[in-house]
Amino acid sequence: NVSVLLSDTDIGTASNPLRSRVDIGTGALLQAEGSLDQPGLLRIQVLNEATAIDSARVETVGIALSAAKAKSVIDADTDAEIEIDGATLLNQTGDVDLTVRTDTALRPSANLLVASAFAGAALAEATTVNQADNRIVVTDSDIRGVDVNIFAGRNINRVSNLLDSFANAETTTVSLLPGFAIGELKASLDNMPVFGNG
């Protein structure tokens, strides 16, 4: 008796990431109005948010030999971007804030129960890859304010990217003869905050 279960989730891919993007193009003028008593506010913020929780669970029972495999995979490839090219952003009485940030939680889990009279084998695998790119690119633009804050990988309150990757594998084998239980785990993070002046 052999049972196999695979659960595979992609939140964006390398060629087609989950993207949140603001483009401000040539000739655009964004100007905040205000006074010294009531300063203007010019704030452009990008937040990419994704949460995925998965549990692949297999239970198999056999008389002679039972084997099972459960695999749970959650991968995310996300881009949070602001691109300003040939534009003007003005705030004579307050700040200009440009921020990009990512908030992801990926939690794959594989759970196995294998029971047989003689021998059993179980392989539980849970993997996750969390790729987060945060970019602000400014080219040939005029940005003026009391303070100009440009943050890639955090917001104006200085809250950094919140990237959570957690993998869980649980196996149980019950048999009269030796049983084999293997758990494989992989959780990785790749965070790329970039500010560029084109």
C-alpha cells in the first residue's frame, strides 16, 4: 500500500512575481499644499502582503508493507516598487516620503501516519522559499520637501520587512518490524532592498 500527496503553491514566480508598483512618469507634477501651521503631506507607500498556510496530511494502513509520502511546498517571489522618471514631487511645507515594504508569512506542513503489520516507511517534506525584492528607482527627477525620506524595505514608521518562513514535518510509523520515518525541511528567505538613482 503506497500513498502520495503533493501540495504546491506559488505566490508569484521569478518570471511573473507578485508585484505592487507605482510609476510616476515624465512630466508628472505632484505638489502638496499646506502652511507652516498645517504642513502638506506627500507620501507614496507600497506594501506587498501575502500569507499562505498549507498542510499536506496522509494516513495509510496496510497489512504487509505500507509507505507514504507527503510534500508541502509554498514559494513566494514578490516585488514592491516605486519608479520615478522625469517627474517633479514638491512639498514646500512638509516632508516627501517614498517607502516600499513586504509582509509575508509562508507556513508549509507535511504530516504522515503509516501503520502496517510488518513494515512501514514515511517521508514528510515541507519547503518554502520567500523571495522579496523592494526597489525605489529615481531617474532625472526633482524631489523637494522639508525632509525627503526614501526607504526601501521599511515604511515611514521604520517598520522593516516582516518575512516569516516556517516549515513543519511530522511522521509517525507503527509496525511490528522496523519502520522508517524521514522528515525533510527547508525554509529560506531572500530579501533585497534597493534604492537606485538612474
